[in-house]
Amino acid sequence: MPRTRQSFCVALSLVFTLCGTVLAQKKDAIPDAQDKSPEAETKEPPDFKPVETRTKEEMETDAVPDGDAVESMRVPVVWFQKASNTERLRYEKEFRALLALGLSERSSAVEDAHKRFEAGRQVCGTDPRLFYAYGLALLHHKKYTTAAEQFQAATKRSGGAFLLGSQAAAWVYLTRNDIAHALPLLKDVATGVERTSESWPTERVKLQVSEWLGIAFGFLRNSETIPRDAQAIEQTESEVVALLKAEHRVAYDRARTEVVKRIELVRSQAARPAGELRQDTETTLKKLAVELEEAEQRVKDKQAEFDELNDEWKQAHADYDFARRTANRLLKAVTDSQTQIRRLSNPWKFTEKIPVTETDSKGRIKTEIKEVSRPENATERSRRLDQIAATEDRKSTLAKEYNEARPREKEAKDNLDKTKLRLTPPLTERLAAVTEQQREVGMLNQKIKLLTDDPPTPESLRAKVNSLATFMPLQPMIEKQRLLASLRPPATGAAKSR
């Protein structure tokens, strides 16, 4: 592959970065597949679905890894150690509502977010994530100044421990070319990294933030849009580097070097003639089309492997459902027969309307129709006893069928349990493989759409190389998922509370 073509492909990977990040959030939540009602009638046997024991809100955060990005949000808050479950649930309800309403497109989104923010602050006013979440809502609706204020408030509320607040505020100012406000915040972030007397931030978070600082200054020192601030930027970077310890400086330098390489790479592509970029784009689209066709075939293959076991899973469910419904139907029929026999065991009584003639005190004859009760006669008694005998015979037949159906139901249930035990691991694995291949297809479709709708041109590449968001994105919807994930305990080990 020619070097320019290879460089073009690498440059495109930057364009696709945000696309891939967004797609990672679209993983479908998998609901609980268990039948909650034993009497539920199932028209179609259920497909295999992994059983989830978490809430819907928790499942929505599955696409977010429980790693560095989420760990940096788990700054210890003393209130959570003392709060009751009721208080925590009330706070989380307001927190989730703030994110849901604030990041919506409703005309009242900002107002609704503010109400939820105030309600949450009444419950717990010391959680920096609440201020950060409100800042995200404001940022989403382009309220840049107030968003930056809330981000800074998040860091202040945590005594400087919640570095994401200062990072986000600096990001807002940098994207607005407000270098005068951004540089002091970058220095504050570096100071926060080296908090020596505190147990927070953790070392992982410190390394992550050091890399973030490296990207920020690598971009600023190589940006073509802010040359007038070059001296101030250089001075601040020297101060930041001096604050960082050796191991953190290594992470800083590594990230800074990498982003400079990426900037130079995209800039070199932007300098190429538009015709060459167009030709490379067409070549890339053809390659992506081939990759898409291959990926779609892999989806079909993986789906076929899944369906092979899933059909067995569905058949076991269908057999048990049929046996269960048959046994329940027969049991109901036996019970109904017993009820009918008890009703027939009581002699019948009949009410008849007959004319009754009476003479009043004045000697007038008067005829009225009155209802008279009478017992059953011999014919009616014989018919009743015949019905009892017939119902007894029917009950006996049904009871026999029911006694035969019960073992079949138990056998079908045992078979279903064994099938679940045997097939759950391979089905889970195969379903994950299908999902992964479907995600790859989605990613390729997005790449093709991106190149088709907005093909790289010298102008668009220059715009991207001069945009901080290209190399350091801050996307409210992704931050929302990370915040929700941070409400759950970490998968392994928890940070010590201060």
C-alpha cells in the first residue's frame, strides 16, 4: 500500500473515532426472559435471553466499561456512608431524572433539569456528580458559561478531588477559544493530580488525567487557531510539567507525543489535492463495502449457530408449556366436575306459577297468579341421579388423565431445567458472538454513511485538525451513561472512603 494511501486510512480512523464511541452506547438492554406467571399462556416459545437481575436503568449502562472513565467519577462522598436506603433511592431518582430530562430535546429541558438539580441538592448537596450532571445538561443545550460554572462547582464541592469538573470546564473554555480562563484550570487539574495527602484520586485516575493533560497541551501547542496565546500556553505547560511526578510525566509525554503525530498526520492529508482525497475515499468505500458484505455473512453464520441451539431451547419450553397447560386444564375440569356433583347432590326444588281463586269480605271472587314451591318428582329425581352418575364417570376419566398428565409435566419440567443448564453457557457465548458481529456491521454502515454524506476534503480535514473535540471529545450522552454506571458499586474493589 502506498504511504500516502496508508496515511489516509490512518487519518480516517480519527474521523471514525467519534462514530465508534457513539455506537458503543447502542447496545440493546436485554430484559428478563423468565415467565413470571405460572398460568401465562405462551403462544410462541421464547427465544433464549440471558436472565438479568438488574434494573432497566442499570442495563442501559452495559455498554460503558467499568474502568478508568467510570472510576474517575467515583470520588468518595461521606453522605453515602450514612444515608439510609430510602434516602439513597430518593437521591438516585432525582439524579436519573436530571440526566433524562436535561439531555432531552424538550423545550423545557433546561428548566426541568434545574428543578431536578435543586431537588437532588436538597437530598445530598455534597455529591460532585450532581453538579457535573447539571453541567452536562447545560452543555448539551449550549449554555456554555453556566455549564463551565457548574463543572467548576463540582470540583469545589469535592474539595478538589473530582478532577473531571475542572477538566470539563477547561474543555468548554478551550473549545470557545477562551484561553485566559482555560489555562488556570489546566494548572488546577495538574495540582489535583498530585494531591499527596489524600487517598483520592487513585493512581489509575492520576495516570488517566496526566494523559488528558498531555493531549490538551499537545493540541494547544500545535493548533493554528490560537497563535496569539502561544507564549501563555508555553508558560503554563512548563508549570504543569513541573508539578507532575516522574511517572505521571511519562504518561503526559506519551499522550502528548501521540496527539502531535495524529495532528501532523491529518494536517498532511489536508494538504493533499482534493482529487486525490476523493479517489482515496472511493477506494476506501469499495473496501468497506467488501468488509461489510463479509461481516454480514459472518452475522448469518453466527446467527445460524445460535439458532441451532435456540431451536432446542424453544422446543424444551414448548414441551413444558404444553404439558403444564394440559395438566392445569385437566385439574380445572376435575374441580368443575366435583363442584357440579355437589350441586346435583341436593334435591331439586321447583317454583311454579298457578292461579289461586279467593273471595274477599264483600263476596267478590278474585283470581291471582302466585308462585308455589314444590319438591322434585320421581322423574326429575331420576334425571338428577343420572346426571350425577354421568358426571362421576366424567370426573373419574378426567382424574385418570390428570394423574397421567402430572408425571409428563414433571418430566417436561425436568427436561427444561436440564436443557437450560446445558444450553445456557453455549447460547450465551453464541448470542454474544452474534451481537458482536452485528455491532461490527453497524460500525461499517456508519463509516460508509459518514464517508458518503461527508467525504474528507482539505477544508473538512483542516477544520477537524483545529478542533479540540476531534482529539478530546466530551459528549454529554456518553458522560450520562458513565455517570449512571458510577452509581453502581465497582465490579472489583471499591475506592476507600475519605
